[in-house]
Amino acid sequence: MDYGKHQTPARYEAGEGCLTTLIRIPVRIVVVVIVLPVRMVWDALVVGARAADRILLRPLGRALSWLFATLVVIPAVRLYEAVLTPLGHALLWLAELVFVRLWVALWRYALVPVVRYGLVVPVVWLYEAVLTPVGHGLRWVYRVLLTPAGRGITTALRRVLTALFVRPVVGLWRYLLVPLALAVVWLAEHLVVRPLAWAYRELLTPLGHGITWLLAQLARGIAAVGRGLWAAVVWLVLTLLVAPLTWLYRRVLAPVGREIAAAFGIAWRIAGYISRAVGRAIAWLAWHLVGAPVTWVYRTMCTPVGHFVRDAVWNPAKRAAVEAGRATRAALRTARETVARARRDTWRALVGGTGVPEPREPGSALARTLGSTTTVPSAAPEPEISSLGEKNAERG
């Protein structure tokens, strides 16, 4: 990598060349000395973490995953399928039987008949047979007998109430309360409202305008004084504090900071090259001191021994185990067929029924000639009706 483009910072401003030249080389030397051990430790940690992840953590994670699946997931699934699912179905059936079917039967066969025949039917009969005729009779009595008398009574009662209550109240309101209210309103308007309106218009309004003008003038004066004081304070702060700090930042802190940042970047890259060189040297020594001898021993001694063990011991043992497994499976299959045949023969001997034909591949039936048991390939097949009739006659 070309270090020439990293020797100077990317951006410069006028007036900082001398300070930059003075602090650049010592700062970079000090930063390289400080950063080099940190970079070497960092690279060692990165290499160790990658090796631990590749050699230890990934196999350990796969082993833990397999162990978790074998010890937890598969038994849990089997337990769910074998125990929990039937238990859940049984609990669901029991809950349906206890909480659904029982209450449905109670509602359908107990509460509904009791309410219908014990309450609704008697109430409907009472309404239709008793209350409706009584209501019709009462309505006829009201219409025929009580309506003319009721009209006369209502008219007389209305006149009496009007004479006793309505006319006195109307007269009191019209001839006493209304004139009294008008007099009170006239007095209030001439004694209270008009004097107050004159005082507000002639006294309070000019006084309020004067006070408002005075306060506005006072506020303007205070604002002018405040603006002057604020301008003076701003000028003092800019002159005595901001300008020196700006000069210090532009002329001292910014160049020093840029140089330190550039020095750290260059030192980190130089330390990386040194760390990689040291790592390659350590890897070369480890390969020539450990890896090459181990590889030579593996290729020269372990590989021939492994091939001899594979060809002379493992493959014959594997073939023998495969042949033994095949012979064992064939023996077990023969034993199962023998036991099944013996069971069928025993059942046929005890019951006397026809045996179940063994499954076989379907083949084309050869034709038989009439009156003969021999088969002729070119003859037409004989109908099976006669043979079935003869078999049925023999069984009968």
C-alpha cells in the first residue's frame, strides 16, 4: 500500500503549516508506539475468536442442538402424540358430555316444557279466556254509561277550577305584578344604568386610554434600554470570549486534532502490517515445527495403517455383518410365513372352511375344453357356471 497519500491530512487551511510540521512526526511516532501493542492484541483476539468459533463453538452448538432435539424435542413430540393428544380428546369429550350435552338436555327436556306448559299456556289461556272478555265489557260500560255523564262532570269541574284558581291568578299577574315590574325596571334604568353608562363613557374610558398610553411609552423605553444592554453584552461576549476561542480552535485545536486523528489512522494501518507480518512469521514457525512433521507422520504412517485396517478388517467385518443381517431377515421372514401357514392350516382343520388363497401375481387363465381337465392354449375359455353348480351340489 502506498503511504504517500496518507502522510498529510486531507484538508488544510491557511496559516497552520509551521505548527503542523512541528507536531506531525513526534505525534505519529508516539501514536505508533502506543497503538502497535493494542493492534497486535486486537489481531490476536480476532484470530483466536475465529479459531474458537470454527473449532469449538460451531461443533459445540451442533452437538447441543442435536442433544436438545434428541432429549427434549423428539420425546416431547412423542409424548404429545402418544399421551397428550388422546388425553385432550378424552377431556374434550368429557367436557362436552358434562357441560354441553347435560345442559342442552336439561334445557330441552326440563326447562322448556316446564316454562311452556306451566307458565306460558296458562297465562295465554287466562289472557284469551278471562282478561280479554273483561276488558271488552269494561270498554262497553265506559262508552255506553260513563261517557255522557263524564263530559258533564268534566265541564262543570273545569269551570269551577277556572273560577277558583285561573282567573284570580291571571288578574293578579295582569293588574299587579306587571305594573310593579315595569315600575321597577324604569327606576333601575334611570337611577342605576344611565348613571353607570355616563360614568363609564365620560370618566373611565379616558382614564383607561391615558393609562394605556403611559404604559406603552414606559414599555418602549424599557425595550430600548434592554436592546442597548443586550447589544453591549453581545459585543463583550463576542470580543472577550468567542473571538479568542475561535482563534484557539482554528489555529491550535483543529490542526492538532486533525494530525492526531490522521496519526491514529496511519498508526493503526502500520500496526496492522506489522501484526500480519508477525502472525505470518509465527504461522511459518508453527508449520515447520509442528504442522509439517505431523503431516509427514499422517501421510507416511497413519494413512497406510488406516488403509490396511479398512481393507483387511473393516470391509470384511462389514460384509459379514451385512450377510448375517440378510440371513437373519430371511430366516425371520421364513419363520413368519411358516407360522402363518400353520395357523391357517389349523384354522381350516378346526373350522372346515376353505383356506384364504395366498397373494400372487395375476396371470391369464388358460382355457379348458368341456369334459376335460386339460388346458388348451388356443381354445375358448369354458363358462364357469357348470363348475360352480357342481361345487355347490357337492357342498349340499
